[in-house]
Amino acid sequence: MHVFYDPAYNATGVEWETTRKASEIARSLTERPIDGVEIVSPTPCTRDELVAVHDRRYVEAVFMGSPRDLAESNTIGWDEQLPAAVCASNGGVRDAALRALGTRGIAGSLSSGLHHASYDTGAGYCTFNGLVVAARAALAHGARRVLVLDLDAHCGGGTARLIDGLDGVEQVDVSVVSYDGYRSRPDAQLVMSDGPHYLSTIRRALDGIDAPREIDLVIYNAGMDPHGQAGGVDGIDEAVLADREALVFEWVTSHHIPTAWALAGGYTRGIDMAALVDLHRLTIHAAAAAAVASASV
């Protein structure tokens, strides 16, 4: 399983888990390898790819740092290295999507800070929306139906706004925190859950997806911030998130759907970085096992 990562993901001096944890997870994969995982450098997103998703004025503000309020609308800040960092990280999601689509398998990227970015602004620690960049790339490479499965703690309102009217892309979004909420519609379904019912809510959401075998690609935003000490709510712990990852990858492999995953949210609010790394490794473990299973079919 290809896992896309480059040190450029963390090249910015802007300090936040979104811009730092990828390097810690990559280091853990060197020190504690997961069978079948190969770390691969992505090709960074280009301006043209970003302008296909976002307003040109906003893209140029991020590249140039001016107007400053627009460049810092991601809410974590800006420096001269931020454009290279977010282009690398967003490119990783796109490359994971194309790798999964091309091999009809599973790939991932150690990317986060994606789903709140909207057409003409960043938001909620997200600068550019690599989920939509990746979905558009998949459509350009022959996919006819792409599902964004968003299980970050927070609602993927940026993605929902960006795919409105974009034929071939849909979103299923199970959230536990109402930030960036939006009104559900046929192509962007938002379901709110509490902690005790989290797994059953996800199971119902997956069971409710129409004709899953007709989906050409799942792009999975696999946030660990639903965890009660990592940004989420009581009742969701490491064991619940491990079960969630098993559920998701069992669902995609049972329907033979190529899948690309990204890290998404997860914060050191009540846990340290080592514990956060271990939470994100749950996704990588489950994805790697599913990649082996899907390759053997």
C-alpha cells in the first residue's frame, strides 16, 4: 500500500498539529513498520489544480501572503513556506486517489487540513480542499462516481459547498461536532451522532448508500478527532475508533471499491503526540490489512 508523504508537508513554520503530526507518523512508520506500507513522495498540487477548485484571488493570496487576512483565513497563520507545504499535502491526497483508482486498490496520504476549505477562503485549520482536488482528478482519469466519506469529528461543510453541482461526486458525512455544519441534500448527506451511538450511526450511513458497487472511488477523510480527548466527545475512545476503521475498510473491500484515505483531524488536547500518532496508525493498520485482502480477491 502506497502511503504518500514528503517532509515538505511540514516545511512551514506555522505550528499546529495539522502542520506537524505527519512527520511524527512517518517517523513511527520507520521505527515501527506496518507490513505492506511503502512511503512514497507525491507530486505537489499546481496552481491550475487549485484554481479549478478555489477562487483564483484566494489561491494567489495563499501563495503571496497578501491580502494577509485572506492568506490566514485557514485560522492557523501564514509564512513563506506554507504554500509549498499545503501543495505537497494536497498533492498527496490526489496521488493517493489516482493510485487507488489505477490499481483498484487502497492508498493513503499523511495529509490533514482539508475539508473546511471553501471556494474563496480557508477555515478551521484547512487551507485548500485536497479532497475535492483529488475527486476532480479522479473524474478526469475516468471515474464516474466518487464518494467522499468524511468521518472527521467536524462537519465537512467546505467539501459540501465545493461539490454542489459537481456531477459524479457525493459526500456522506458523520460528525460529532457541529462546526461547519450544512443542510443535507442528495449529494451531500450530513448525519450528526453522539458518542454512545457513533458506530451504529456510521453503520446505518454506510448501509444507506445507494448502489455501492457502482462507486469508482472512495476518498476517506479518516479523522481521529472524534476521540473524546483528541477533539471529540465522550464515549469515543481508541477501541471505538479501531472498530470504526475495521468497519469502514470491511465495507469498501466487501464492495470492491478503490479507496484513498487521508489523516484529517486529531489534536493533542487531552493526549500527547505519541498517543495521537497511535490513533492515526489505526487507519494505516486497517487500510494495509484491507489492501492485502483486496489484492488476494
